[in-house]
Amino acid sequence: MISELSFKTEHSAAEKSKAEPMAFLDLKAQFAGIREEVMAAIAGVMESQTFILGPEVKKLEEEIAGRLGAQFAIGCASGTDALILALMAAGIGAGDEVITTPFSFIATANRLNSRVATRISGDFPSGRLSSQTGMTLIELIITCSILLILSSMALPVARYTIVREKEKLLRQHLREIRDAIDRFKQLSDERKLPGAGKFGYPPDLETLVKGVPLADTPGQVKTIRFLRRIPVDPMTGRADWGLRAAEDEKNALSWSGKDVFDVYSKSTAIAIDGSRYFDW
């Protein structure tokens, strides 16, 4: 009985030890954190239909050159191509010995082994590019340069995505406030809001939050509210909007104070499409 139990325990332990094989390259966790930015960047490329080179690549190369203090920077199709170009620029070729590190992607050693050098030194496991130990300054420089380039590539995408999300939120908040104004106006035209102004619009945005009493509710006072809170302008970071009254000019940037017919952002910045936010 004891032997049988021992066998079952050992057998169960052996089954548990057979773990799922580790994926050679698993970027799912990294992608999950930047999914929205990546998908927005892809959508931008699809909309522009500029799949090769184009203004985005030119802008990226200019930014990288500026960050590195170089006159030029050239975008590559892959990190492997960047490695080859860097090694060729350094004059490393057949017959040279290159000392590298195993703590790198396999493309590093592969490119050295098959394309550039005839001998590679590094502390690799036996049977894998054996004969090898150490690390050189060139490997460190190349690795740091690639990391810097990859980080710089992410900056324009991140900036574009942040602005795009803010613009989306601005449109949403403008629509929310304007819908509330229209609902106030509708009830006012139906004579359900006693004391409404000359044109039936709210006197200010706070009224939409605090609410107003409804008419024709004998014996009780019913208050109707049109907004839970005044939305924040994502471009200024404040719940402070430009106001226009019904008698103000269409694009007026000063409020007469009589009522609230429309709202606009107080930001003077330029949108991605070239318009100004206060014109939205």
C-alpha cells in the first residue's frame, strides 16, 4: 500500500514537472500594455495608405538624428539590418574576431556568424557557437544604440496617440454639453421650465448641473438635471469652457453673459487635421 502510494505520488510529481514549453518569443504581455497606441498607429498608416517610407519615416529619422547628435539617421526594416550596417560601418569583416554576449537576441550572434566575422567569442552553451567567451565595446555600443532607436521610434507614435485620444474626448464632451443645452431648450419651448430666458437657453452651465424645477407639477416640486457634472476640457485640463449666447456672433470668443447657446474649447492649439480646437 505504501509502495503504491509512493508510486502515485512520484508519478503525479513527474506529470506536474512536464510544464508547458516556454514560447521562444512571447510579446503578448508587452503588446497588452501598448495595444491602443499600436492599433491607433496602424490605423493611421492604413488611412494614409503610405506603407513605404513617407512623411512619418522622414520625421522619425530626423528625430533620431537629433537625439543622437548625428547629421543623418536611416530607418531599417529590422534590428538585424541595423546590426549589419553598424558592423559594416565599423569595418568589421571576414577574419575579424568579435567578442559578444549571450545575453542578447539570437540575431546578434547569427549576423556575426553568417554575415560578417569568421570567429565569434562569447560565453555560449556547449554546442552553440562554441569556442567563445567575453564582450566588446562594439557590442555594448550597438545594443545601446538599438535600444535608443527603438525607444525613439515609440515616441512619435505615443505622442500622436495621446493627442488623438484627447481630440476624441474633446468631441465627446462638446457633444455632451451641447445635447444638454438642446434638451433644456426643448423643454423651455414646451413651456415646462418656468423662468427660462428670452430665447429659452440656460443662463449658465452650472444650471444644467444644479437643475431647474419643472412646471405643471401641482403639489410637488420636481427638479430636472441635464448634466451630472461639467465635463473637463481635455485640451486645457479644466472644466472651463468658452461660452456663446444666442445673440453673440457665430465665432465670438467673448460671451455677452445673457444665456448659453453654445460652448467651445478655450485651447488655441492646432488639431491633427490642421483646425483649431476653439473652432470645433
